[in-house]
Amino acid sequence: MELLIVVDRSSPRLLQLQLYDELRRLILSGVVVSGQRLPSSRKIAEQLDLARNTVVLAYERLVVEGYVVTREKAGFFVNDRLPDAAVLIRNGHIQETASDGRIRVGRIPTFSGRSPSLWRDAPQRPALDLFVGRPLQSSFPLTFWRRAAGRHLTRLSAGLTEYGDPCGLLRLRSAIAGHLRATRGISANPEQIVITSGIQGALNLIARIFLAGRSPQRVAIENPCYQGAAYLFASYGAQLHPVDVDDNGLIVSHLERYTGSLIYVTPSHQFPTGYTMPLDRRLHLLDWAYRTGTYVIEDDYDSDFRYDGAPLTALAGLDRRGRVIYLGTFSKSIGAGMRIGYAVLPQHIVDQGRIVKALCDNGAPWLEQMVLADFIEQGEFLRHLCRIRQRYLSARDALVEEIHLRFPGSVISGAECGMHIMWQLPDWAPTAAELQRLAIGCGVGLYSVSAAAGHEFNASSRYGLRSMVVGYASLTVAQIRDAITRVADVVRSSGARPKAAR
């Protein structure tokens, strides 16, 4: 019997694996049935012009996995009892029916949630993309990274083959503790720091500690806020309690009637509005947290970049009673592709954090942690921040200047620090949604609040209809000027102009 088998010699996949897949397919689809004798290895080798050993290896794998049996001096036969009838049912090769003739369907997963809009396939990005949170690609410290990684790989280390501390490499946690003490006023022991997969990983860690397996909890959150936080808490069944922000960040006085275990804030550079919470309001928030027993999640996602005025001490640096959980990340300062962030936990929940972290992923990749620890310990991280801070400052200045020049009457917030601004459009300009559409048409990525990973709880708020969230760190000064000029030209060509220019 000659079987219809196809192998692709141009494929990088081994021929023996291709042959195994083809023979298994024929068995599972019923082309060759239980008890049927298969062609000899010599015959298939001749049919497909393969080395006989290639065929023998494919047959041996089928024997080991139970699809085929051998009979002495008789050859290879399809097994009477195939090993994966359940797989056949699940994949639709055969159907199991109940006695009443209905098809049995397994329990459908009940998870529901939404994904934040941070990732987009590179080919879908416009040429001049002003999306938030992306560092300038050429700023990545590639030379140091290559040299340090190579040095750690010159000899075999146990870190490459053994499990490490679920909370992360102690060297890295110690380096982060030193950095936070010097730059954010936070006095934390390395044992309080948990290495996570960015801010999102840290938020999942906290949600597992406070929300999982409990009756619906209430979580207070800024309005507008970061999608990734709102969507994640909601996916754990939390009831979100939105609290409005003003020009000084979250309005603490609006919390007086709130009762819950958590509040999520971005005080250093409120996302997406960009406002900075002043010292008196920070102290007010901490006092409220102490009185109510609420834990404050401080997301300090881009505080490494401040251009105007002295940086304020982080909430965690002001906290004296262990009510602040501080989150940081290297996604903005070095690159999101590293997927390294961290949470600084109050001492009394460190043990719970360690257990949850072990259950989630048992730790972060060793090599990336080692290189990052070198980067911080050797002072290269601070030098790196100094270099790119100047680049981002120039980019910010160019963006603000071009917006005011091309779109008179605009209001800009959040320019003092970070990697993005909020641009509140002038009355004569199109709506945020229309401006986003016009910008894409001329090769520029400009994004409304919801399209830029922001979330609002009331659709007709002061921000959603007439505000853009504009990132400037990933483009050069020349590209930024070109982008805003293109958008201004296409807006004017659509008929929208300042009143004085009509």
C-alpha cells in the first residue's frame, strides 16, 4: 500500500519530524485504520527519496508514543488502542454524543476582561508615531548590554540552570533600593522589593494579594486613569470607585465617603493628564489612608524624567506607617522589551508577596537581572538618565513650541516631567477622534485619551472629547516638528482655522 505523504525539503523542520506528522495525521484521520499494516521503512524511503534511517526514526517515535506497534518479522501496524481518543474528540476528528443525541460540551471559561491598548504590530504604526511610553530606540545602552551579557556568559553560572529567589536577584534588588533612596527618598530594604514583569506584573501581584478569592472589593482609582490598572482590577471582580482629578492630581477631599482596601494613584505625573500632585495634597492623601486603613498603590512609572523644578519626594518616601505600595519600572527609562519592573511592599506584607510571586512565575530571567544590576551599580544608569533626559527635554520643547505655533489656543498639561503631555485642543480644532483620523491619513500617530491607554468613567468628561495624549520620547526633534506641521496642514485643508485666520 502506497500512502499519500508530502514532505517539504525547503522547510527548516527536520524531515523525520515532517514524516512523523504526516503518518500521525493519516492515522488520526482514519486513512489508515487500527490493525492495518504500514508500508515498510524501505518502501517509504524509496517512495519519498529519503534516507532509510530517517523513516526508521519517524516509525520509532510513533511506536514510543503508542500510535504504532511492531510485530516480529511482520512489520509496523496501527495500534488497536490509540493513546489519545480524548484529543480526537477535542480536535473534532470524532464526536462523543450523549444518550439523547446532544453533543457534550465542556465547561466554558468564565473569565472576562479587557486588554489595554499598549501593543500594536510595528507595520500598523504610522511613520511618525507619537504614542505614549516608548523611549527613543537609539537611546538603548546596547554597547554596555552586549558587553555585560557576554561577560556573564563566558562561564557557566548556576543562575542559568537553577531556580532563583522568586522575588528576584538580591543584587538587583539591592541596587534598586540604593537608587530609590538617592532619587525618590524611599528607605526600603532589598527584602521589600519584588522584581516583576513591568508595572502590569506588579499590579497583578497586588491584585492577587488583596482581591483574589474574596468577595467583591472596592478599589478607588483616578478619573481619568491608566487602562491597564482599571481593566486589571475589574478583571478580578473589583468594584471601581472613580475619583476625579484637577490641576493638582487626585482630589483627596472626594474620598471622604469611600470605604475600601486600595486606592491607585499616579501622583508624580498623573496619567493621562500629566498633572503633578503637590506636597500638601500628598500629605493629605497619606493622612486619609492612615485614618481609613487604606493601602495606596503609587505608580511612579516615569518619574526619572523631570525637567522643571525639583522632584518631589515619592509618597512612599513620605509614608511612615507602611500604607504605600510603590511601583516602578525600567520600561520607560531603558526599554519596555526588557519587561523588568518592581514593587516595594510594606514590611508586613512581604511574606504574602513572596508566596504570590512564586505562584505566579517563580522569578524573572537571571541574565537580564544580572546585566541590569551591573548597569545600576556601576553608575551607568544615572549617566544614561542624564543623557536621555536632555534628549527628551529638547523633544518636549519642540513639541510644545510647534503645538502653540500651529494650533493657537491650545492648553498643554504635564510638560514639567515624564515622556508625554496632554494636549487640550482649541475650540476651532476638530474633536479628538476626528483629529486622530486626520493625523493617521497624513502618516502621523496622534491619539485620544482612550486610544492612548487612558480610561475615563464618564464619556462626556472634560478630557475625552477634546484632548490628545502625546508621547514625544521616541521621535527626534526634526520628526516632531514634521509631524505637527503635517497635522496642522491637513486640519486647515479640512476647513478648520483659528478665528483670526478665517
